[in-house]
Amino acid sequence: MWIADKWRDYEILDCGGGEKLERWKDQILVRPDPQAIWATPKLNSGWRHPAGRYFRSSTGGGHWEKGKLPQQWQVRYGDLTFQVKPMNFKHTGLFPEQAVNWDFAMEKIRGAGRHINVLNLFAYTGAASVACAAAGASVCHVDAAKGMVAWAKENAKASGLGEAPIRWIVDDCAKFVEREIRRGRTYDAIIMDPPSYGRGPTGEVWKLEDSLYPFVELCSRVLSERPLFVIINSYTTGLAPGVLGYLLQLLVGKKYGGRCEWDEIGLPVTETGLALPCGATGRWMAE
């Protein structure tokens, strides 16, 4: 497992009973986690007195119960700064386990010895975009949600990258890639974190198991002649990390050589010394 263990402003204090107890800088939150199926004594006082707790509803959705939790605050990861806000569906606008992919991308960009153009798809609040820009890349950030792109701009400014070469695009990712192909634009690196399920701009259904292969095939056509890396992340339950590696080998490695790797990603748990699984990532990289 690739474990994001370099955080100072974030920590999973404990987890179990379908929940995780987290420290986001100075704020203690309790949020649901479907992977934490084990029983735990929940001895940490944070379980009893969190600043915020998200409760799932038996009919779908859920709600926050907040004590003195601020509307938003900042957390840092190395030189990067991100805005955190409690949102609907338990989210905070940041997935800390993704730090393993930010570190990977930054290392590759800094070691490339040339300028790198990155395409970040389903880019959400832009943590990966900010990380790549901080490493010296030009970035094209694409997400269909206008609010998420605005939040990503906030993160760039908070990290001192408000004037960095980042193109902010509000669009359907597949439609955007199709237009880039027609324009003849190419990218040296692609990062994608596609949803498990969704609908396109004209109502077409996106189901990851059915849609991922043709989407990655489409994206492979905007890679430059000398691509550096491709990252696919998935939170779809039941989709093994090796599936992502297999796709990358078929659609990228077969043409460009290089090598593929894949694994679960996770976060360390302070109480137990174990790691909580948080998704799967596949990576292709040039050699």
C-alpha cells in the first residue's frame, strides 16, 4: 500500500465502527468510512467531543452536527495550502491520501529536465493541479462543477500560485478531451480521478466499470510524443488496483514503453499503527 505518511496538519486518530476520527489541523471531525468495519473501543476523547460529526441518513444523504467548527479553515502539506470546508455528503474538499500521488507527480515533474504540460481531469478542488504547478508545470485543470473550479482557484492563491500557468476549465471531461484532440493539443502528463457513477451533459450515464476503458483510450490520444506519466485514481469499491495498471499497460505502455505500477492508497492510523485503505491508484511512467 502507498501510505500518505508525511502530513503534519492531518491525522487519522482512530477508526472503526464505520467511522474515522480525524484531526484537520486544530479541528477534530468524525466522518463515516465504509472500510472501517471493525469494532473499536473508541477511547480517544475526540470521539465524544468532536468539533463536527457527519451522520448518514437511512434514507440517503446525511447531515453535519457542528460545535465550534468554523465554516472553513486552511491546512498545509509541505509548501502547499488548501482550504477545507465541511460539505454535503461528508466531504471536506480534500482527500489527504492523495498526497502520495501529489508527491509522485512533483518528483517526476522536477526531475524531467524539461517543461511539462499536465492535464488534470475530474480535477475537483485542484490539489493535484496546485502540486504540479508548484513543481514547475503548466496545468490544464478540468472539472464540470463551476463551484469546484472556483475552490481550486482559492487553493492556488492560498499556495502562492494565483499567477501560475494554470488553465481553469469548467467542462465535461470527455467533451473537453475530444475538442483538444481536434485542436491538436497534447500533454506530457495526465491525472484523472473519475467518479464511480455520474451523468454527462446530455444525460448519458457514466458508470466507471463500463466507461473507464474508452475514456482512457480517448485520453491516450492527447499524450505528447514524449509523455512523462499518467495517473488514474479510483474510489470504486470492488475495482482492484491491478485493473488500473492493466488499462495503462494496454493503452499507454504498449505504445510508449515505460512501466506501470499500481497499489491501494491509504492513511496511517495513530491509535493502532495500521493503515486505513482509501482507494486505488494506477500509474504509468516513462523510463
